[in-house]
Amino acid sequence: MVHSAPATMCSVSRQNTDRCHSRHAQSDAADTAPSMNFEPRTRSNGRRFLWIRVYHRVWRAPLRPLVANPHWNRIMDYEPINIYSHRIAPAAVVEVLKRHYSDVSVTGPDDAWTKLTAVIHPGGFFRRPKLLHLTHKEEYYDGDDWPRQRMGLQNFVCSWTNANEQPNLPRLIRSFRFCLAVPTAGLDPYSKDPRIEALLQICRELDGILFTPTCLRDSSGRTLIDTSGHVDDQASLPRLPPIEDHPDAEADFEHDEDDDEPEPPTPERVARRLLALTAVAARATVELDHSQGIEDLEDIPARIAEWVNELGISDELEPQEWKVIQRPVGGLEQSDFINAMWRVEGAAVLACALKLHDLPAYDELIVPPELYDSVGLLSVEQGAELLAHPDLCDEDELQGLQEHLLALHWRVRDFSLRPEPMDFVAFSRDCWFGSFDLTNFRVLNGDLAIGDVPIAEAEPEDVSRVNSIAMERHLAINWLHGYSRIYSETDTST
């Protein structure tokens, strides 16, 4: 599975350190955080339930019909509204509103805005325009607390009457990876207010749902379920990812994965991840081309995003990966560009595992255009064929590749800590993880060779390059062995 390929030049380098995606701390800004703050098994509906308790005590009316009655909103503050979706697409929200309304103001870039206001004219000469306000905070759904918030929302909704009769409800909520808040005063979610239709247009674009503390509604405004247990038979769920394929499908913030045996991804999931990594790396390649003066690249990020959506793999991309793909040409931050560019080495491992492309020698970079051609970048037909018929290597081959990449990563990392020669041959026979095959390594003076010299004599930039190659490939092969459902969180300890 591993053989030599022509060495290539790459203008991207990084320090000899491990990387990981940063997790942003959640902000306390009330105007940009979602309207509802959920903790597990918490049911906090604010003033609404206070009014209900007063009403029940004074008039002793049945409590449940009152909760389910939407007209009760008319004598109190209207319910807060949120939009939830499995699709991370802030730029699409801006695009859909600008498509339907002429007066839309945006705070921040389209793909990372924080506040959005649309002026909506309800029609009629004497009717005043209405304002729709939306807030978006990437740190909320990309932060460490998101699984807890999502689990709290799941517990809250699943406590509603007859929720246990809706088996897809927990799956729906666990699929949420994107959230918008609607801090618009006086917006009645049960009315014919034209701003509600604007929100439903956003839901249709995102394949999302409208949430209020008493109801989940689909993108047509129909009731998926409410607190009384009412379900509209005509309501449609958003597209749900297969349970075994979604990176967050069985995630639980209280679950300790260290107690479980690793569960490798299915061949279909491997194909989805390969296509996702290809999209991310290709977007970084566009940025590299732009930095070198190549022109007419502006439409390629949109084409990559369209390819991802048409293949139906948008759920596979992590929030940071979506951020990279949606940035305009020239707009990638340096750290995002470097991380995304190096993802091509992990994609090469998955392509090798799926028998699409040979893996270059351990000290040689993959040639990105060759990899993209083998995967079928921007070809919906080729990508769909890969998703339908993935051909994964057998377990023995993958195990051999993992031992090879672990040994490589260990040696270059050990050399970074203790830059001195060692007997790599003796180490291969008796090391802390057993033994490994030297067939796919070059050995000079008894030690690992980089290029045509032992590692102790190699140039620092060559050692740094091989360390980055080793880490990315080690991450990919460990993910293939089930070390983590979320690709970027896969352990690469040596």
C-alpha cells in the first residue's frame, strides 16, 4: 500500500508542534447568544409558566390545554424563537434574505456575521414596514458547551407529552450543529406576520426548524410536536443523517469513550470523510493559488460548497471546516489556511484505504491535483459513485499501515525532543508497542532516513515537514480505527 512517489514542493510549512482546532469560549453577550439557554433536565420558560401558574390557581382551569393554546401568547410577551439546523451556513442566511428583501443590513462578513436586520414591507399603502432581527454567534455552536446545551434541549423537548412516541425526535436534536436567535420584540410565532414567513424561508434554505418553548415547527410552519403532544401529520422532518454515519449521532457529554472499544467507521462514513477532507484541502489550495497571483478563482469556493451540498455530505463537515469552505478567496486566516492545507495528507490516507490513490513515501508530500482527480473533486457523478460503492481495504492492511505511521510519527517526534541518532532497526524489533516492519522505511546508519541522509543529519525544515506529514497521516489512520467519531479530535499520541 505504501510506495515511493516523486517528491513535490510545497510552500506551506509550520512549526514542529501539534495542532488542534481551537474551541472558543462561550460569550456572555445576551444580544448575540441564543434566546434559550438549556442545561440538562432544565425546564425554564420564564414568564410564560408564571402566568400559567397564576391562571391555574385563580381560575382552576385545566393546565395542559392552556399550555397548548397558542392564543395565550396574545396576553403576554411572545415566545422567544430560535432556528436550529444541521447545516452550518451563515452566508446562506444572508443570501436568502437579500434574495427576497431589498433592505438587509449585515454586521460583519456574510460568512461570519453577528447581527442581521431585514426591513420587511407587509404590503398595503398604510402598513408600516417591520424589522426582523437575527443574531449569530459562531462560538455558541462551535464551543465546548454545545453538546451540553444540545442535550439540555433534547431532555426538555422529550419531556413533552407523547414525545416518547416520536422516535426520530432525539436524532433530530442531536443533528443540530447551527443556531440562530431571533431577538425581535413583539413577534408572534402563531400569527401571519410576514417576518414569520421570512424565518420559514431561512429554515427551508438551511433544512432547519423553528423552535419556541412550546413547539417545534418545520420549514412550512407545521407542528412537529408541541407541549400538549399534538403532531401535524403533514409536518416534515429535516433530513436526518444515518445514525452510524453522523459524527455526533451518539455523542453524549456524560459518556466516557475511554471505557469503550474503538468502533471503526463504516466504509460509507470513510467515503464521506474523504470527500469532506478533499473539499477543505481544495479550498486551501485555492487560497495558495491566489497568493501566487493566479486569477479568476472567485467562484471556486462556491462551486466546492455546491458540490458538498449536492453530494449530501454537509453533515460530515465540522464547524471549522465549513468556515474554511465558505470564506471568500483571500479571506482565510493564516492558521485556518495552514491547517486546511495539511488536511490533504489525511485525505491521502483515506484515499489509499479506499483503493483510490497510492500513498507516497513517508517523507514525500502528496501531489494535491493528483489526489483531487482520483477522488473526483467537483464531479457529483464520481462522488456519488464513491458514496454508493466504497471499497475499503481489509483489516490486516489497515493494521499494517497504522503500525507504519505510528512508528514514523514516534521517531520524528522523539527526535524533536532528543535530536540525536538512535538504533531504529533495534527499536523496530522490540519497542513499547511491540514490533513493526521496516520494509517501507529507508534506513541509513541504522536510523530513519529523510531524503538521502539519516534524520540526525537532515535539515531542520525537512524534519519539520516530515513531522507534519506523519502527524496528519497518523491522525487519519487512527480515525480509521475508530479512535474518535469527530475527525479533528482523534488522538495522535505516541
